Amino acid sequence: MKQFLVKPNLNIKKALKYIKTTGQQCLVVVNNENKLLGTLSDGDIRNAILKGKYPKDKINNYYQKNPICLYNNYYSINKVKKIFLKNRIGIIPIINKKTKVVVDVLTFAKVFKKNKNYSSISVVIMAGGKGERLKPFTTILPKPLVPIRDKPIIEHIIEKFNKNNNSNFFITVNYKSKILKSFLEEMVSKTKLSFIDEAKPLGTAGSLSLLKNKIKKPFLVTNCDTIVDINFDELINFHNLNKNDLTLVASSKEYKIPYGTCIINKENFLEKIIEKPKFDFFINIGLYVLNPYLLKMIPKNKKFDMTDLISLLRKQNKQIGVYPIEDNAWIDVGQWSEYRKAINQLV
């Protein structure tokens, strides 16, 4: 139970870490005496992010102050199941009727003892780019085949999805496509691979137009320089429960300025110097969930980026969800500085 309890002065970044540690999508907020204050779901965190909040902001203004709870010894399992199903919540705190102290925590997974599996979900790997930032490797090899230890990038990516039982892949190809196809066709795997040929570079989303009528369910799209280690079922479940049209995965990222930063007032006088300040942001990592109808919105045979699709959806007031993950849950291998880190991180 203790792993679910957090204090209201916790920041968003740490709350995300605790949610990942528990394996659930919700935490219970308590005071110093463990009296119930509220509940905090991953959805509450995402709503805070959409409102422009930063990883270091406290959760005290974003958790649910009037959560559903039950008194110990005053409930049945059938009652609990009805509450979960009716309210679509992930957690129910059990409290002492007199003291309001949390004595137990019930989770949806614990009560129903099953997890929905989305292994049939298709995965699209955008592998047609030139990989300019990884030259001179990419002068000879397509970027997906740049090696990290004893495997190319794309094999690491596929293995992460295979861990989640995803086995149906579409690979978009253009630059040095014959080399990439030859390697993947010889790769011993239970994975089903289908190639989508771009006659010319179509950007980070343009080749998706070639998948019209080939995908009938929400599907995953990933860049071929992003290796992500998360539970993809939870991502798809979040997308479906929130009825999103598109969901993008974002990571908290900390940037440190290696200099003293001058704060200057309106009269151009120095107010103070902040030594080597740190800034936290949520960044788009290049992993998305898309509803299949979006494929019809992508123009044929035209360069079209994922940012273009997102802008189009925003103009039409479509629902775009943000699914935040921890910084250590993904690796960007598209540039040399991160590529070197990946060699040490991936075994």
C-alpha cells in the first residue's frame, strides 16, 4: 500500500516516476498523518501538462480533492467492481471511518485480475529518412541499420515491441531501401514485416497515406531513431479510454545552462544572477497512436510531416492526447551525442 501514497508537495516529474514504479495509473495523496486528501491519476498529470505546467510544478493543484473512497469493513467486492466500472477509475482508497487514515488501496487490476492485451495492434516504423545527423555511417548504411553494439537500431526497436507481443509491422522505406529490405528479410523472427515504398521522401508522416485501407484499428507510429521501453498496452488503453484522435508520447527533459544567467530589470540594471539554472520541458519523442481514419487526411505523394497532421487536427478541434513518460524510458539515437549514450545503455 505504501507505494501508492504521496504527499501534495510532490512534483509532476516524481509523480510520473511513482506511477511507473507502482505499475498503476493512479496515486493516493495523503497528509503527514496519512489522512486522505485525494487521488492523482496519470490523466490528471496529462491535463496539467496540457495547461502548460512543467515537470517541477507541484501536484497540489491538480489532484482530485473529492475522490471516491470506501470505509474499511463497509464494502463488498461486488460493490467495488460496480464502482470501478461505473466511474472508470483506476484506484479506490480504503479509509478508517473515524480517522480518515488510509488503511488500504484497491486497484482495478487487483480487483478484476486481468489486463487487456493489444498484441494485434499494428506498428509503423518510419525508416525512409537519410539520417543526416549520423554521417558518415549513413553515407554507407541506411540509418535503421546503424549498429548499436551487435544489433542495428531497427532491430532494437522491433525487440521492444516484440516484448509487448506486437508482431505486425509496416516499415516505410526510401533511402538505401534495398540494403534495409535485404537485412530485414533475412532476420530470423516471428515478426510479420510489410514494406511501404516511398518513391520520393515524403516527410515524417507523408508515407502513411500509402496505408489507407490497410489498417482498421488504432495503430502505433514510431521514428526509427527512437528506442522506447514502456508498456505499449497502457499507451493504447490511454488512447482508447480518452477517445483521442491522436496521442503523442512526451518525455520530461532537463536542460542545464552551464553559465550564470543574468536577470535584468526594465531599466537594464542587474537584479540577480542565477548560477547554472536548470529548465524542465516535455518534449515529443516521436512515438504516436493514430486512429485509422486519419490516414485519409494525409495528402498523397506529397511531403507531409507529423507536425503538419497535428496542426490540421488542432484546427479541426480534434482530440490530441499527451502521454508523458520518464526520461530514462527512451533513447534518441538520431544524433552522435545520444548515440554514444545508447551504446552504454543498451546491452
